Amino acid sequence: MSRVVDEELLAKMRKRLGHRIKVRRVDMEMQQGELAEAIDMKQPQLSQIERGIRSLRVEQLMMIAKVLRCPVSHLLDEDTKSVA
């Protein structure tokens, strides 16, 4: 049975999401450690998420969006400008 999810596409999506999280965090002048603490996550884990090398659960995404004061859709939106 073939994989349902294209691994390359999944990796690109993780990278885009991580980039959007980082951009929003930096726009809010928040340090990575501050966000990690606010969502009860270790800073190295958040770093991996921001770099797109670690996936996150929906619950974590919702907590991040709440702390960053933006809708989840903002972090997932394909139309967000300039993605690395």
C-alpha cells in the first residue's frame, strides 16, 4: 500500500508553518524561550518546529496561536507573504 501523504510536501508544509510561527513571534518581540515556556514546551523542541524539522499536534498549534494572539488560520494560510 502506498503512502497517502507525500513526504516532500509534508516537509514543505512543516517548514512554512514553522516560518510563520517564527515571523509572528519575532513581530511580537518575543524570545523563543518565552514562547516555549508559555506553551509548556522545551525551547529546543520549539526551535525544531520553527525550522520545520519537527511536527506538532493540533493542540500545540492552538496554544501557539493563542499566545501569539492570532488565529490558527493565520499560521496555516498559504497566502501568507514571503515563506523561506
